[in-house]
Amino acid sequence: MFGQAMNTQQGTSQVYQIKVQGMVDQSWSDWFEGMTIVSERVSDDATITTLTGAVPDQAALRGILLKIWDLNLSVVSLARMDVGTQHRGESK
């Protein structure tokens, strides 16, 4: 019952935004389960890459985080986006 309480929207994908330190090229999108990849230089020596996209379940999210780990990238933030939130890397 605890698992059901934690996953109230079972069967629906959630949109996540994951920010990592470093540059990830857009060509890696397929490897990251089709996520949109946007890199932004935040200073002369630092780049932040934002991966945004629908993730079907927690196991898939863990798989994406393991890929980030495999690339030796540091996660800056991870957020689940509300439905209707812009998620294609547009600036507000």
C-alpha cells in the first residue's frame, strides 16, 4: 500500500528537469531517452546543461541518473515539473 500512496499518478509519465554541471551535446538526446538537451555557459569556465523530458516511472529516472553518473557529471538540480510548465529549454 505504501508504494501506491507514493505513486498517485501510476501509469502516467512525469516531466523532469535535470541540471548538470558540464556540457552534454544535443546529439546525446536518444541516449537520454529522448530528453531535450540545452547547454548554457554560465561563466567563462562553467557550463550548465539542462535535460528535460517525460519519464515514465522511477526506474526510468534512475536509469537516466545512472547515465549521468557514468559520464561523471555532477547533478546541480532535479525537479519534477508541473503539467503545463514550459519544458523545452525556453527562458522565462
